[in-house]
Amino acid sequence: MSSYAYERLSAQDASFLWAESENEPMHIGAVAVYEAEPLRNTRDGGGGGLDIARYRAAIESVLHWIPRYRQKIQWTPIERWPIWVDDRQFELADHIRHIALPAPGRLEQLKELAGRIFSRRLDRGRPLWEIWVIEGLEGGAQFAVLNKIHHCMLDGAAGADLSQILMSPSPRSEPREPLPYMPRPVPSNPELLRDSMTRNVHRSLAALKSLLETVRGDAPSESPSLERRIRAIREMLGYVLRPASETPINGTLGPHRRLEWLTMPLEDIHEVRGVFGCSVNDVVLATVTEAVRRYLFRRRVDQRRVDFRIAAPVSVRRKDHDRRQGNHVSTWIVPLPIHLEEPNEQIAAIRATTAARKASESALAIDTLMEAAEWLPAALVSRSTRLAQGPANMIVTNVPGPQFPLYSVGARLLGMYPLVPLLPGGGLGVALFSYEGKLCWGFNADRELVPDLSMFVSDVLVSFEKLRAAAVSHYMSRRTGQDADSPEQSTEGATEKPTRKPAAQRKRAGRKAAPAPAGSPGAVSATTH
């Protein structure tokens, strides 16, 4: 058998390859900011710059844990389905690039450079990842690492796991001797053709067996019923057949991207969550709702007449899924209540919508379609790829991360700002990652459709402050018994009292925290970096 020499991509993984075009790259990524001092090259002739050899050695020492980092895409004959094969010409230097910002190394220079790098598609002739080590930030006191990984390799949850493989919880961790790399033989076209024919016979029999089990009700207990799947697909088709409203941030994507990021204390998010009795993700979506509302108002859009929707990726990983590679994700389509003016009304509407999505098991829709796509011809699946991405104006994704410090060859990670690819026709994407008591926001935008991305970032800051002020007012009204029965301020599921007063009511003096990334004014609760 030749299966030892390659792995076939799942339909969902392959869909990100088929969705990619010249102006719509499908890589995910992140900008990470580190302290520079522990990684300085103090050896003879080092000049005090970063010791890039130590950094490369650290990455090389863990590559055996990430097999996709030394594999590339090949296509089967006739069927034209993508497979992973070992890259026999793999060179680490092709994937880890080392550059420096010109003096003085301001944050704006980093964002401009990172935007240009992130705009470029990955080379499909090589393993689909790059790391750009960028030194000279803040006069050399910090450095940045820009990661680019094709979405066909992993999803956000797997990306969070990957960050803990590439980094260490110990500042004293040193690279180990790398294991030898022994690439497996690449299959020939006749071998691939023979395997495809065999697989088609087996999958036809498996599909028939699965259908009979579903009809008879003999499917495994953990598998969703056919009725639940059909209900979820019907709900999704309602959004597909009734497109979202056109807005200034939607249109044909250009080749250039603009990046921004900011940080909020995670504690503040949790306090708002506790007051309103909702999830962290509900707080994020409510914050985005008011930010979109403010931004569209400035672009002269009547928010009351707009059906604005976001695509919210939802993990559908099970225990049997490998957490280190591949995609196991579905999508909720969530209408944002931008027609509402009051923050407490907005978060109540968001909470009701997300609760309804959970109850209706909306995530089953795309999960079911991707399972069905495993049995369909590649040409049909590739043409249908954009169907699941069409009914939303933008994407918002939130991935939890570790709440302890991470280090790269002794250099402490100060903040990591995730970047999500843009949906076809959607000029703005928002991704969030929680790390060491911080919520890191990353913004990726089309330069032409969203020329004033920094204004949207400011809208996010203002929006959260309005939401937090509403939380303070709501908390105080509960304490004094005023408006306790107001339907707009219902707190079903909330605790009677938050463990602390909201952040606006507390003094922050004396709080011990890690050094802030570049550009972070420590006196405010939500800061751009």
C-alpha cells in the first residue's frame, strides 16, 4: 500500500485551498511581540542584535511534533484532490526570515511592514508556512514575530495549541538536538490513481452503510440525528438565499491589506460578562456591534435599514480529533443588532441570538455539508466552497489561550495578535486571543474597502467603554433595587453579585502585570499597541 507516503486532506481542509485566489489569500497568522534582551547575540561579532541562529534552532528542535511543517501539497491525477507529501527539499531557512525595522522602530512601522507581508500568498511549492522575525521594535527593546500558516493546515483551536509547541512556559528552556528528518517516498501518479479507485469503492459502501444506520436509527449515540442535521442546514440556507446587506466594507477585495491590533484586560471583559450573565464571546460581539454601528454611521449608512451579519467560527472538535492539525470548525451566522442604540439592549439581543444558535445546533450545518463533501467529486466541492462563506459581511473569531506567560528561547511573549483571512467580498476580519490576563484583538482589512481601519479600532475602544459603563449602571441598579424587572436588563443566569465591583469602580494601583507591548499606555484599561 502507498498510504504510508501521503495523507489526503479532508474536504474542509481542501476547501481553504479552493477558496483561495490571487486577492483572497487563505492563510491565518499572528503578530507576536517579545522582550528582546534575552535573545540578544552577545557572542563575538554579534553586535547586540537578535541571535537568529538560536531562534531557528529552537523551531527546528520541535518540528517532529508538527509534521505539516515539512510537508507540501500535491494533487491526485484525474480526481484533482489535494494530498500532503513530505518535502524532500525542505530547508528551514526558506521559512524563517529575519529582517529589521529602520530606526526608530515605531509601532506604525511594524504595522505597515506586517501588512505588506501578510498580503502575499504563501508559495504552494513549499510547506505552507512562514515566520518573519522582525527586530528593532521600540529602539530594539522588543522584537516581533509574524506567523503565516495556511488555513488548510489548522484552525484557530489547533493554532492555539501550536503556539504552546513553538514556545515554552519556562524562560530557561533551551533548544534540544533536533531529531533526524527522514522524508517518506512520494507516491507516483499510478499509485495515486489506484488508491483513488479503491477509495471510491470503499467510500460508496461506507456511505450506503451510514445511510442505512441513520434511517434505522442505529447511528452511534454521539452522532447527531438526521432530523437535527436537516434542521441546521435549513436554517443556514435561509441566510444563504437571503444575502446580507451591502455595506461600504463589502465588495471586491484588492491585493493589499492593512493591520491593526489592541489589548484589553481580560478581567474587565469577565466583569461585564458577570454583570450581564452572558459569555465572553457575547461581550465581544456586543462590542463589535456598537463599533460597526459607529463606523457605518460615519460612512453615511442608515444602520436601521442594514441586515449586518458576522460569521463566527465554532469549534466542533471531538475527542477523537487530532488537536494538532487539520480543521474541525463550523460557523454561526449571527446578525448584529446595529439598529439598537443602547449597549444593554445590544448585549441582550446578542445573548438571545447565541443562545438560539446553541439550541438549534446551527454548527451542525457546515459540519454536515463538509462530511457530505467527502463523498463528492473535487470539482463539485471546489465550486461550492464559497456557498458557506457568502451570507456574512465580516468574520469575528475568538480563541482562548493560556493564562500563563510563554517564552521563546527565554524571550517573554508580551502579546499575540491573531489575524484571520478575509471572507470573499468582506473587507474586514476581527480575531481575538486571550493570553496572560489580556484579550488581544487583531484586525485585518482590505486597504481600499476599509481605508480608515484605525478609526474602527477606536470605535471598538469607545464601544467597550460604553458597554462597561452600562454594566456599572446595571450593577448599581441591582444593588439599589432600581429597574430590577426591566426586560432589557434581564440577567437570567447571572450571579447575584459579581465577585468584585466593576473595574470602573476600583483602583488599579499596585496591580502586578507583565510589561506592556510596544505602544501600550498603561494608564488606560483598553489600549492600542
